[in-house]
Amino acid sequence: MGLTGTGLANQSSRMEKSDEKGRKATDCVHAGTQSGRPEDGLNTPIIASSAFDYRTDGQVRYPRYFNTVNHRAVADKLAALEGAEAGLVTGSGMGASSAVFFSLMGPGDHAIVLRGLYGGTTDLIDNLLKPLGFEFSEWSGRPDELPGLVRENTRLLWVESPTNPLMQIIDLAETARACRQRGLVRVIDNTFASPVNQRPLELGFDLVMHSATKYLGGHSDLIAGGLAGSGALIEQILPNAIRLGSAPNGQDLALLERSMKTLEIRVTRASDNALDLANRLPALDGITEVYYPGLESHPGHQVATRQMDRYGAMLSFRLARGTDPEAFLDRLRLIRPAVSLGGVESTICQPSRTSHAKLAPDQQGDLGIDDRLMRLSVGIEDVRDLAGDLYQALQ
Ligand SMILES: Cc1ncc(COP(=O)(O)O)c(C=O)c1O
């Protein structure tokens, strides 16, 4: 378990917003590193063992218990970046989400979830948690509609912002205020924004969840997840994360720790690229709608400006009716059609066939998802090459 031990995390949570940019870059590089012995050098050593002598220091060490230095290093770095007391790094984003639901509620308890979450989260809710007797209500995202959904047995609120794939923005401070008195645990999947662009704990949320497979990993070569929140919440979730078997191994953790050192620089560059592209796309023939919170025309623009440092590197657009989605994808030369997101390379996908494929066609339709909707994960390439690729593929 990664209760922050370095002190860096606690200091960063007290910094003014204007100072945060510098701190984030520093925390990306330094926070959490677990190298004390001269022979370790500058980096956390990679622990390759799964067997430890249990008599040496009174601790039963075992990687599934999240208690190697590699688990601690990444958990502490994530906690520092989110301004949290504690962190936990899991074997996948879904491993983190499952551990949260099973720890903070049980059969007969109720949760409020934002309509239009990542498809895997909806699948977990519909096909595992509901059949077990967990109760859920969907929420539109409007804070004034939240109090009406709260019941006696409501235990948690689960949101995303920006949402996948239509980039809806939730007013996080307002949402946190709307259910502050009610004792709910407010959870956010912060995968799309990353802690570089948005730190929900500062806005009144209690727990942040990540698919670390995305921006935290950043190179499309590992699967991991993460949580950050109070020490008490992480302590509450840890036993179930152990029971569910969601601990990552030392090699993946070392790769993730190394990747997170460049998180700030990658996300900043990719977000700047995305803003640039989003401004160019509406002028292109063959595109009818562009969904990006950095555009003034986006309904969540003002809220996003208030609560995010940049608008993120994810954007979606809809092809015009006359444009064949398959042919468009085939014509792209640089931007790769792929599931997943958040890598240094730009990728594109149809949510109808990837992230939201498990939803029934009418569920997809209600969310505004069809085969012409394209979700672009903007990478760190030269933006002129990305714009050129989209332009030639639309010709
Ligand atoms: C927003 C969001 N949350 C959670 C997940 C699940 O993460 P993982 O695939 O690492 O389990 C994903 C994966 O695509 C995602 O996009």
C-alpha cells in the first residue's frame, strides 16, 4: 500500500494553483522514488521476487499485497500528483474500479452514476454489480438534479469529466457541494484529464480513479490502474484489491514509474496539439461536429476553463453523412486506428466498435454514439503532420 511516505505529496497539495505547474513537473520526476541504498542509484530498484523471507522485519511481503517498493513508488507518485494523502496502483483501470465498488458499497446499497460513462464501467455495473443486488441511478450531470436522486442507502457518486467519448464537462466543485452534506463518497474517473490537467480532490471530490494504461503509462505498452484519496479510504479499499487479485507486477510498475516522469511534458504537449487541431477541424469538409471543451462553442467550455489547466488531448468529431468511416480510417497514414488512448502516438477509434461496443444499439443511440463518431487521442507529434493527415484522409 502506498501511504505517501516522501512528504512531497503533502507539500504539493498545499501549493497555490499558479505554483502547481512547476510542482507537477517536479513531482512527476521525483515524487515516490524509493531508492535509499547507495547501490540502488537514482531509481527505484525493480523487485523481481514474488517470495520473501517473512521473518526479517515483521512484515509479510508478497507482491499481491501491494507492498513492494515498486508498488509504493508509483502509488506515492500518483498521490503526489493528485494532491492526495495516499495512493494505490492496480493491475488495470477496471481492477481499480472493481475494488472501489466492492469496498464502498454492497448488495442493497445504492450509487449514483453519470450517464454515459466509459463502456467497461457500464458493463461492470450492468452485468456484475446489478445482478448481485447493487442498486444504481443514472444522473444527467446537472448538479441541481443530484439531490433528488439521493436515497437513504446511497453510498457513492461516480462521475467522469471530460466524458468518453463526447467530452461532456461536469462542474466538479458544484457537484461536490451538491452532495457534501449527504455523506456520499464522491469518486471521479480522471483518466481523460490526467492529474496534469485536473485535480478533483482540490475541487471537493474524495477519490480519484485512473486507467494508468492511458496517460500515466503513455506509451501504449502496459496495463495498470490507480486510485488516490485519503489514507482512510485507501485503507478501506486495499483489502478488497488484494482479494480481487488486482496488484500489478514489479516490471510493469517500473515501466509505469519511468513513464510518469515525463507525464507533465507529454500531456502538456498533447493537450496543446489537441486545442490546435480542434480549432482547425470545424473548417474541414467532411466533418459535421467537433466535441472538445477547449472550443468556445462547447457547452462545458466555461466550466472546463475554470476547473482544468488545459482542455486535455482527447477530442471527438462526427463525419458527414457522405463520408464512409471505413474508407476514412483506411486513408489515414499517420494517425493509427486503435483501441485505447493516451499514448505518445495519435490514435483514432469508433467508440461504437471499441470502448462502447458492449452497449446495445439503442443505448449507443441515446448517448449520441454511431459509426460516424470518431474519437481522436492526440499524441505529441508535430501538429502540422496530424492536421495534414486528417486533411488528406477527408479529401
Ligand atoms: C475512461 C476510462 N476509464 C477506465 C478504463 C478502464 O481501464 P483499463 O482498460 O486500464 O482497465 C478505460 C479504458 O479504456 C477508460 O477509457
